[in-house]
Amino acid sequence: MVEAPEGGSLPALLASPLRAALVKISRKKAAGELVKRALRALAGFASAMKVEYQGVKFGVDLDAEPGVADSGNLEHDLLDLFRVAGEAAQENKTALILFVDELQYLKRSQFGAMIAALHRIAQMQLPVALVGAGLPQIVARAGEAKSYAERLFSFADIGPLKDAPAALALEAPAQSYGVAYERAAIEEIIRRTRGYPYFLQEWGKHCWDSAKASPVTVADVDTATADAILELDATFFRVRLDRLTPAQKRYLRAMAELGPGPHRSGKVAEVLDKRVTSVAPTRALLIEKGMIYSPAHGDTAFTVPLFDEYLRRTMPL
């Protein structure tokens, strides 16, 4: 289980957890030569890709196997590595699953190499698979990296919670302590948070802190809302904004002026009094940084709700 850092290296991301998984397989009583071969392939892969951690060269306590995953071509070497690792897993009646969070941060060439390797592995029917998560643009990025990605993967859209599960997320933890919510209070929280899971947690936390007795009332929600917004402004939203250049901040502020969105790219350019083509590079960088995404061609939307309100509160147009 790994998390892709912004601008990080896929080989460095995979090497250590894959080594740990192979070592775990090697400890099985029935483990044979295929596991050692996979570890030797990993040694060659790490050497060819110059994998390092904080300046320290990654190593495996086995000599590399010449000609396996050591060409320096990431797409070919990943295929070799996944193949021998998959054969080792298959022999030991287990599977290797790569759980990768923040997939949108993978470089296009590295994302494409991983997709190509997994595609070939699927054709070989070896037990190696990917479970990934990321912002909405990963569907488009996967398609741009390899045209057959949409046929290889199932893409599940995990959006805001609907009213019933959002209410359950608030009520169930409180009920275990004998605390209830007024129905109007639940409805107000869902309206304020738009069903965004993290915001439901924040409002639930602040409702718990502000309420003096059960049930939690709309007045308690009003107090919690003020506290939650102050906390989000100081942490969640501010951290996102601090990563941006002045030009990127101005683009987002122009989007915010139009409301929650999505918005046509031309409308954002109009607010900025610029041509669409002149602000297109800024938009592309904001998508790359995970601040916005394109739900449809020519449309632009914020990746998290309420960000438009934060920008209007804190930035002059």
C-alpha cells in the first residue's frame, strides 16, 4: 500500500513494498526458486532505475538476474518484474495487489508504463492487480497514457454521500453514546457540507463539541458551522492555496466568482479579461496539482466543495 507523491518516482514507490511482499511469500514453507528469482529481478530493476531513498541506494540481499527487468526501459522492466513476481505468487497460491493512492500524481510516462505492464499481466492471467484511488482526473489521465485503459480497469466514481448514508455517518457514532440529532439539524449539516465525507466528519466533531445536551439542534449546527469553517480555512483550504503561484490563485479566484461550478473555460477567461488560450497553461497546471478537474470537455470544476466560498472570503477579485 503506497501513496504517490507529487512529482515522485514510480520505481522508488514500488521497490520497497514489493520487496516486503516477496519476502513475506518467501517465508512460506512451500516457497520455491521463483520467489528468489523475483527478488533477483527486483534487485536488477532497482539498479537499472537507480532507485534511492534519501540518498541511500535501494538494495536486495541477492545478486541481480541478468536480462530480467534490468534494461532501463520502464515499460519493459515493469512487465518483467510483474511477470516474475506474479509467477512467484501463483506458485504459492497467493496474489500481489498494488494499492496506490493519489494516482493523479504519477507522471504520464510512468502511469502508462504501469498500465501497459498490468495489461500484459492480465493477458497472462497472473495474480497481479492494481487498486488505485485519486482525484477525478485519473480517468482522463489513464486514457491519455494508454488508450485501452478504459477497457482494462473499472472506474468507480466515489462522489458526495447521498442523504441517507450522510445522515447515518453522523447519527450512528452519536447513537452509540446515547446522543441523537434533530432531523432539521441533520438536514442543515448535509446542506452545508454537500455530503462531502471529510466535511461531514468536521461538522460532526464540532457539533459534538458545541452541543450541551441531546438531541443536537440546528442552533448547535450553527455554532459548529462557524467553528468548522474557521478550522477548514486555517488548515484544509489554506494548505491547498499555499501550494500555488499568484497566477494560479488568480485563476481559481476567477472561477470562484462564478460560483461552485462546473464552469466553461471561456467564462473563467472572461472574468480574468484574458483569452482562453493565454490561461490554458495555468488551467493545465491546476489540474495537474489536483486543484481542479474537467468533468467534461471545456468544463472546469473544483475538486473539493466549498473552496469557491473560501476564495471569496479570503481573496479580493
